[in-house]
Amino acid sequence: MRPEALNPLFAEVQTLEGVGPKLMKPLEKLGLTRVKDIAYHLPERFVSRRMVADLDQASEGEQVIIALTPVEHRAPRPGSRGPYRVLAQDAAGNICSLNWFGKAAYGAKKLLPVGEARWIAGRLDRYGDMLQIVHPDHIEVESAAHMGRMSEPVYRLSDGLTQPRVGDFVEQALARLPELPEWIEPSQLERAGWPAWAAALRLAHAGSDAKARDRLAYDELLANSLALLLVKADGRRRRGQALIGDGALRAKLQLPFGLTGAQTRSIAEIEGDMVQEAPLLRLLQGDVGAGKTVVALNAMLIAVEAGKQAALLAPTEILARQHFETLRKMLGPTGVEIALLTGRAKGRERESILMGLLDGSIQLLVGTHAIFQDTVNYRDLGVVVIDEQHRFGVAQRLALAAKGKRAPHTLAMTATPIPRSLTLAQYGEMDVSRLDELPPGRQAIDTRVVPMERIEEVVAGIERHLAGGSQAYWVCPMVREIDGAPDLADIAAAEARFAGLKEQFGEAVVLVHGQLRPEVKDAAMERFATGQARLLVATTVIEVGVDVPSATLMVIEQAERFGLAQLHQLRGRVGRGAEKSTCLLLRSGQLSETGRARLALMRETQDGFRIAEEDLALRGGGELLGTRQSGEAGFRIADLEQVQRLLPVAHGDARLLMERDGGLTSPRGEAARMLLYLFERDWGVQLLRGG
């Protein structure tokens, strides 16, 4: 049960004055559904503005406050992605265009009647010969005095919201902050010079107060660490089962290659954990092609040798089917019964699988999230393997673990190398094994950077490549161009590229992206995997889990728009067979220094762990920290620098609280429980009864 002191913060956002049905959708889009969400919706930045009498006194790029009189409204042509423009003049007769894109233009018609002066606040820029202010921050009729604050917060918005409106909601939310007991250890609070919780929130909204921001970031990191430690403690409390295999099935495996030292070491670590009664909880980190599947298969066969069942959970049906086919071939000599269960299994097929799991005749199950549905029960589940762990929430893993008579051993895998500095943030409850060497004989991928001006040469090269019997990928940054977003109009769209390539290569080309119906996507993948199609045009949906050895050419269009880790994963779709493979990184004409450094590193190395560290240094941890899926919140307050600086402190404090200072039943621990609710580490909240 949630602590009563938090009730004011968990009130619905509709309880704030001014929040009506029309504003609910844009607020929900930002994740602002309760008062606490508004309170933690911190400003993205702060702006200082200067009041000017006319446009001649202002500089391009400057934040200004100026009186302008609308003289003409210009709506965009039907079907155009152009802005709604209001031409306005200053006291000296200079013209400025006030521009709005999308639904935001509706308000401009009422707020800016022709001939009536208004105070406008916003950033002054130039487009061609015309001065412009895009999406003005403020439009006032009478006074501009309040606009001139030196540090005005700028909040993230969505259609229908304005800065003044969000600022008003924030003020109301801050007025409702309750007095909460302190959860930070007093000496830590004094040493850091941090304000109390409520004061920190008010200071963070009022100005760029570094200590207030640090305090709130520490709170978030402490909540994350406490939740992960609760998960780990819960696993240790559960009565597991020591699994000792006799090696008979593993001896029958016919692998076409020898194990690397890293694979041998990881297998030994996993086997050592599985002989303990406390359930194994380990993350297997491996680069593209490092051989994680073989390591996982050894763990699953230990369970089967011990008379138990094993399950492998994959994030997509494509990946689940590929795992099933790969494991079925490897398991051929062993006689182990393996089955595939996805959401598409219906009728008798599904009933047969469910019965086989219940009576134990199915020893190893591969599938998607369907394998932990309520209707799926096992005779005796001994080990669970979760592939691409970052695609699943901890709550989902706990649901699968609950399927065993006793807590099964859990091995999570990820092919996305994670910098060591962030492993604690994402997998603080797990032991970690790393596959940091590739199997012998795996060829380096020839990586080249090619300007977009040479795209015709690239297409001609693909024609020769396909004529030689090989297959290729062409990856684009997005599915289609976005209406109303001209800054994105030059981004390559998969559907448009597919249409162009299909004109040249006909039925040899197929298209895959995340917005296609599953059966359409699977059919296209099947055609490519079986060689019926020779060229696959796709978005990053093929980033993981696609294994077609005869595909030896990867083209990534506008590669500078992708992160390093993502480029590395995409490149890893080729180089999976005996033939030499090539990756072409098509770049736009203008590259930032970061973009240039990113592409240069891709040419230089194929070490995924080094790439992950460099990616962190070049562009920060947005993708690594901000995309925890399936209900697991990323860090909404702590930025990368704060994670690296404060996480070790927060994790150490969480361990001391749990192991030495009375845990969550102590007075400070009772206060710390509130953090799990405030930062929505719901899988930690679920375990509070045992905490």
C-alpha cells in the first residue's frame, strides 16, 4: 500500500485548475498524468530575453521581447508541409514572420488579429531574406514586464500546450508538495550541500541550480539501485533448485567450431551458479557474433540433463523463429524435444504445445512473450534464458520466473555492448559474464564511408552484387517522411527508397519496417531468408536477430543519423557466412564533428565494447539510458554525467541501507520506500512486502 503522505502527489492531473479534457491528450503524450509527474517535469533549459524597440536592435539567434502588429495571415497550401505564417511589423516598419507548424497554428488565428499590436517573446532567426520567430514562446496583449525574467524555464511541450500553461500547472503542483521524511543519510546530505527534497524541486524549476538538480538525480539513482537490490534479494530468498547435469547431452552436441576462451569461461561461471540452490541471475554480454547462443544452450542442457525444462524468451517472432531453427539443428543428435510458441500459435497446435509443457514431453521451449502467459504452465521449469534483455522489463522476467515450482535459474543475454559505467545502472541486480572475443575464422567486415552524391554508383554496385548470387540490406532512418516537419524532410524514408529500388530490381526487393502487420513482415523476412528475395529494404527493425549468411552487403543510408552502437548492430547483420562482407555508410554532404568522428570510428574498429564506450563519450547515454522498454522507466532526471558521477555513490548508499542500516523497515528505509513510488520502479514496489 502506498504511503499516505504521497497521496497529494498521486492525485490525477485533472485536479489541477485549468486541466480540462482538451489538454489531457497532450499531457498524456508527455507522460504527465498525475500531480507528481508535473512536479518532476523539470525545465529543459532556461532563457534570458532582451526587450527591444524594433528589429534593428536585435541580433539573429537572440531571445527577444518586441511589440509587433500583424498585417497579414498566410495559411500553407493544402497538402503542403509549410508553416502557418503571420506577417507582422515593428514600430520602425520592419517585417517579421511568425511561424507555426501543425496544430499549434490554430491558436495563432485568434491571438494575432490583423492591426492589433501584441507583445511577442521568442528566438529571432532568419530564413532567406525574412526575419522570423518560429513558435513564439509568449504572446501578450497588455504588458511584457513578466517576460523579462532573467531565468525563464523552458519546458518540453506537445501540441496544445504552451509554456505559460505548463508553468502554471507546475506552480500548482509545487504548491501541493507534502513534507516528506528525509531518506538521504544526514552526513551525505551535509557533505554534498544538497537542499531538502521539496526545496530541491522548487529550486530546479526556478533556475539552473546545480545542487538541486544533483539532489533530485541522486534520488532517482537511489530509487533505481534500491529496486534492483530488492530484485536480487527476492531472488536469493526464493527457494531454487541446484541443477547438476551429467554431461551426456552436451557431449552429443556437434558444433562446427571450437569454443573461445571467453565462451569456456562464461559456461564455467554459469555452471558454477547453477549448482547452487540460490537461483542463478546472470547477464551474458556478448558482441555481435560472439557465440552467446552456444553458451545459453549449454545452460539449458544442464537443466534438461537434470530432468528439468528450459525456456528461451525472444523479443520478436522473427528472432524466436531463428533461435528455434538454430537450436533444432544443434540439438539434432541429442534427441531433446524442442518446440516454438508465439502469439500466432492457435487451435490444436497451441493445445499440443501446452500439453507437452505440462506433461514434460517438451523439454525446451523457444518463444516470444507468449511463453509467460497465464495459460502456459510447465511440469518443472529449471532455467530461463532471456535474449535481448533490454527489450523486456524486470516485471516480465519475474513473471516468467514464477512459472517454476521453485524459482528457476535466469540467464539474460544482450548483443548490445554496454559501457562498464552504465552496467550498474541497468543490471545492478545481476552478475555479469562478458564474451569479449570472437570465434576464430570470423572475417572482418570491409567498412567504407560513401557520400550520398555517389548513390547511383552504389545502386550499380548492388546490381552487380545481386547478379553474382549474393544478397544485400539497405537500411533507412525512418519509415516515411513526417508531415509538418520540414526539418525531417530530407531524412531517407524506407518506403520511398523501396519504391525506387523495386522499379530497378522488381520482385527481388522486399520491405520490412515496424509498422507493417506481423504476417506481412514475417512473409517478407521469409522470402529474404530463403533467398527468394535478394535485397531487403528496412528500418532498424532488423537491428537484432536477423541471420542470413548469404547477405554480404549492408548499405546504411544517412549513417550519420544513427548512434554508434546502432550502426555496429546493423553492420553485424552481414559477415555471418564464409564470404567476405562489406558495409557502406552513406553520408550526407554536411557532417558535424561528432558525425565525422562516429563514422571514422566505424571504419577503424569492430570491437563492440570499444564502440559502446566511444558512443557514450561522443553523444551521451540517451539511447542506452532512455530506452528501457516494456514499462521500465529510463532516467527522466539524471543525465549521463550525473549517472557516471552519482550512481556509484547512490548504489553504495543503497547497499549500506539494505545490509547495515536496517533495510526498508528502518525509519530512513521507510522514507526511502517512497522513492520507489515517486520514480515508478514498479517492479521494486511489487517486492516491498518482502523487503
